[in-house]
Amino acid sequence: MKMTMYDTLLQLPLFQGLGRNDFTSILDKVKMHFSKYKPGDPIIHKNQRCNQLAFLLNGTVMSETSDRDNLFTLYEEIKAPQLFEPYSLFGWRTEYASTYVAASPCDVITIDKSYLLSELNNYEIIRLNYLNLLSNRAQNLNERLWTNVPGTTQARIVGFLLLHCLTPFGEKRLKIKMDDFAKLLTSTRIRISRALNEMEKKGWLTLHRGEIRIPDIAVMREEHEAQFVR
């Protein structure tokens, strides 16, 4: 294994803080599957059984997530290194919630769930890293749910986007009809349209037919919050 690949593996969230000797021992015991994907290749499908840990070593993927009623679809750009939905490996529903497609040449490794339970679980740092991943997601979602959002239409739009994003940064694309967006935000089509046009003038997003594109949602959030501290 090349040194660069070795170092990349140690940077993955599950292995951070692990000693090189322990990691070498893991490589001898745990079978890792390496896969390469070209742009446009599907990596994971929504509702696919999650029975393995899947790591994005390098490259960029586009995630696709839809609500149960298919009123909207959110696309997100996700860059390596990344662990795909570690929270979907356990629980009452062990299926992926999103679809992931390669947006650039990508390298992915997978580790079967059985190895996580039989081998990786023997290392305290890996157990802590995994628990931290799950806890951080739960805490972030709880914070979003209980954060008081100003009553402006723009604030509700920003809050809606942040609540549904897998990551609070990077490029996002929301496919939704204005009538449906207004209903979801308990507002009117005119108010939603007016707020979106104002946000477009500020450079936070661009409007397209049936789609809203956000270059970087972290920038949108920072500039939006800055309005209330001036």
C-alpha cells in the first residue's frame, strides 16, 4: 500500500487517533474492498441495505435525498474524506437514506459490518470515534430543531435548507415547486418568491426553473446570521 493511501486511511473519521501499529494489525485481519468509480457512476442507492462501512477516500460525490411525499429533492456536493451514513448501519431501519453518485473520479473502500463487530470493536479509539460520529449527528439535529429561527421568510428558507442537509457546507441544489415550498413553510407563493429573489440579489443562491442552487450554504448561513448582529 502506498504511503499516501495509508495516510489517507488514517485521516478517515473512524480511524483518527489510531496508532500505525494498531492500524497495520487491522489491515492484516480486516478485509477491505477497494472500488473505483467514474463520474456519473452510482455508488450507493437509496433504500439499499446498509451492511457495511463505506468510506470515500478521494474525489467528490453528489448525494440525492427526497422526502417521503416526493415534494422536493435535495442534491449535495460531498468531498473526501467522508464516511457514508454510519448511522444507517444500526437501528430499526438499516437502509441508506440517500443516493450517492460519483461527480468526479472516486476511490471508495468498504468494510463489512461483521468486521466492525468482531475486530474494529476491539479498539477503544475506534469505538469512541464511532460513538462520536453518531452523537455529533444527533446533537446537530437536536440543535437545529430547537434553535429559534427569526420569523422572516428568508430565515425560514435558510432554516429549512440547513435542517435537511447532510452537511452544513458546500454546494446544494433543491428541486421543488414554489407552491409546495410555500406549503412546507406555511407561507404564500408570493412571499417565498419575493424572499428568494432578494436572496439571489445578495448572491446567496441562483434561481432556475423548478430548482434553487446554493453555491455554498455555509456562506449563506454566515451572511444571513450577520444581518442580526450588526
